[in-house]
Amino acid sequence: DAKTTQPNSMESNEEEPVHLPCNHSTISGTDYIHWYRQLPSQGPEYVIHGLTSNVNNRMASLAIAEDRKSSTLILHRATLRDAAVYYCILTVYFGNEKLTFGTGTRLTIIP
Amino acid sequence: EAQVTQNPRYLITVTGKKLTVTCSQNMNHEYMSWYRQDPGLGLRQIYYSMNVEATDKGDVPEGYKVSRKEKRNFPLILESPSPNQTSLYFCASSLRGAGSYGYTFGSGTRLTVV
């Protein structure tokens, strides 16, 4: 499986944008880029996913580099409820249906 | 509300006593999966199912069984639990695979085997 690299931790001020980076230099053409987050004492929560183009939804935006070797999850206006561990995951279209979770980025929001 | 429901949320049992953790989804999803989460090891897939009567092993299947007799249900069975199966378990489902669709996770089952 292609691997991802994320910073162990990040801090951001409340009500400011947050950019969470992810490197995936060995990504293949059929790998989707998924982001999940896990709040304390909860199950992982789907955030967003994309293949080649940038994606927006109500939770966040996903910016994918042109060569697809990196991506950035953007939280436009962080709140205290966004404090969580964020996981960047590569998945194969109709391949082994497995999400391979790494250690993720622990995001701390400063009031 | 679209959701994945796991039961029980908490369970303490003794070594060797068979148990079942239930998982049910109401979204007509084809794919379902079980993960365990342990400190320092992250989330690891135990088993997954592509549809009714179609299951396959994940990364850590030893000591677990699953079945998928109905589309909505995917129970996890521990025939003879051991202390190393003490963990936090999550069930997840997806419309048609993790590639082009996201997974919805349950709230988790914290299992302690003594």
C-alpha cells in the first residue's frame, strides 16, 4: 500500500484557517486520497476525499497537488470542536477495501 | 438518521467465554468492516465484507470470526476471547468500497478480557 506522511501535531488559533499537509510520494494513478478525523472517545469520521481535482464540502476543502504527491486538508475557520487526530489515507478504487490508518496529525485548537 | 450502530458500547468478559459484538447499518451499504484500535498501533482492519456472504480477512483476523447473512448486519464473533483481544473495536460501512466512497464508523465497543 502507498504510504502517507503527516506531521505528528499542529496547533492553530480558533477561528483561523488550518492547513493540514500530507505527503504521498508513492501514490498510484488509481489511489484516492481520503481524510478522516477522530475526536476524543469517538469513532473515525469521514471528512473528505478526492482523486485529482480539488474538492470542497461543508466540512473542509481538499487541495491536491498537480503531481498528486501531496495534498492539504483545509479547515476554513477552526473551532474548538475541530480538535482531533486527522488521518490522511490512500485507498485503491475497488481494491482491498481497507483503510490503512497511520498515526495522523493531532490538531490542537487554541482558544 | 444514517448511522452504524454497534452493541454493546462496553463489555467486560472472562477469558474463553464466547461473545458477539453486533454491528448494523441503515444505509443499504454493500461494504462493511471491523477495525480494532490499540495505543501505539493505531487502527487495524480485522475483517471486511464486500456484500452478503462475501467476507475476507484484514490485517489481524486471528481469533475473530465474522458473518454477513444480511446486508445490514455484520457481527464480530470472538469464539474464545483472550486478554490480548482487549481493545477498542469499530465497525464501519461504505456504499461500495473505500476507494470512491467514504466509510461511516460506529461509536465503538470497548472490550476488556480478564
